[in-house]
Amino acid sequence: MEIHRADPAYRRRSLWLLLAIAAGCALALWQLHGWLQNLQAHIAGADPIEAQRWLRRALTGLALAPVAPLWLWGAGLRRLGRAAAAQGRFPPRDWKTYRDVRVLRAAAAEAWARRSERLGRLAQRAALACVAAALAVGWWLA
């Protein structure tokens, strides 16, 4: 049985990056309440056309927010699937992992490669669906 060894430095960097992202999201969520209160006070005193414009921008922004992460995640999954299919093993030799994993070969590796590519396409289609939703909201509230 062949083992694909973990890279401790990669795991450490990734976990620090994940912690930084989580802290940034927590900070943004903490500030969101105050921003929404200010926005509510501003919109309450505005005319209906300006309120509708703010609503359109907010909903469009919410629909567009996950586009880049979904697209990049999908691209990474598709790249993983192509590399695994080309090498006939999963995970590919040059990919780093968090922990030691057993190397899959033949049919099992091909199944994982196909699954990775399929999930990558699904994530990229979800990104396109978010763009379509943003366009629909923009058109609907125009």
C-alpha cells in the first residue's frame, strides 16, 4: 500500500490562513449590525426610488459575493481531477495534503478524478447561477 505523505508546513500555513479568514469574517459580521442600522436610518428618510436603488445594490451584492470563491474552488477541483486522471493516481504526486492518505490507483483513482471534475463543474455552474441571480435582481428591481 502506497502512502501520500502530508506536508506539515502546508497544513500549518493553511490553518493560519483559515483562522485569518474566520477572524476577518467575524469582524465583518460584528460591524454589519451597525452598518445596517445606519443604512436603515438613511433609507427611512429617503424617497422610495433611492430606497429601491439601495435594495437593488444590496441584493445584487449578496448574489455576487460567492461568485469568485465558487469559481476558484471549482477551478481547483477541476485541476485536481485532470491531474489525477493524467497520473492515474489520487491524489496526484505534486498535490499537498493535510494528513497522510492512501494512494488510490486504477478504477478508484479514476472515479475520484471524475468526481472531482464533476464537482468542480458544479461549483462553477453555481457561480454562474449567482451571476444570473444578480442580473435578475438588477433587472427586476430596475
